[in-house]
Amino acid sequence: MSDEATSQLNKQWGDDVALLVIDVQQGLFDKSTPIYSAGKLLENINALVDYAHRAGVPVFYVQHANESWLAPGSDGWQLHAGLRPLDTDCAVQKRHGSAFQGTGLGKELEARAIRRLVVTGLVTHGCVKATCLDAKKLGYGVILVKDGHSNFNKQAADVIAEWNQKLSEGGVELKSTQDLVLNSQ
């Protein structure tokens, strides 16, 4: 892609933005209650990642670790096989809900002059919520992809709607995958 084409793509998101893909790990897809709309979620995340790659926007894959079903290096800890990360994407390992707590994410973003984040991933009312709230507290502009996060709750659609509303009321901007990708091509 030419520099001019990349520049045109980047105008949609800006030079100071990064995409965060939070905890889209195999272990979360293996739970007894399935991830709500898992296929559509993966499709939307891949569309966002593909767009970010074409636009030269940094992509950060965040992986949660614990001592049981998300133990580092285990099958459950691995990114979902349906994702398509590149070697140039950044990896962030975390042990807390927020991708900022106890990680080097803030320093990585600062080094790239990132001031705005597009957030997607798992789970809505856990790590996605915690990362959005911490990002706002740290002064980042936050765009939550309203159809780009999910969970494995029996009332998952209601949980998504509830947190889209609560986070929006807290200053997080909501956009759909279509708003961010399809309308910008």
C-alpha cells in the first residue's frame, strides 16, 4: 500500500490511536457457558485488526494469566486460533483486570505517542470494563467497539447493553465495527 493510501486510512482513526484486543484467549471459549455471538465477535475483531494493520495503527494483544485455566503457555492461555496477529503486533501479559495494572502498556503507548484507544475483546463486565475505566482515568480518549466485546454470561446481550450504556455515560465513546471499518474504506 502506498504511503498516501495508508495516510488516507489513518485519517479515520488518527495518528495517535492504538487498537487493544483484550483477552481473546482460547480458555474463555472453552467454558461451559459459551461466549455470546463468538463467531461474530471474532469476525468483528479481525475486521478491526485488518483495518488497523492497513492503516499503520499499532495493535496490542492483551493476554490474562492466572495459575489455573489461563496459566502462561497453556492451551487456554493462547490467543484464539481464529485471530490473525502479526509479528509486528505488541503483546501485553497481565494478571489483573485492567490492561494497565502491573503491565508496561502505559509506557508502550507513551513511546508511540498514543493518546486514544480503540478497545475490543473479553469480557465485557471484567477486563474490558476495567481497561476502559483505567484508560479514562489516565487521560486517554477511549472508543469502545460496541459490537466488539462479549462475555460468557447467560444474559450476555443484556450485560453488553448495560456496560455500553454505563461506559458511555462515563465518557467512553461507542462506535460499531461498521463505523470504524466499513464506513472508512
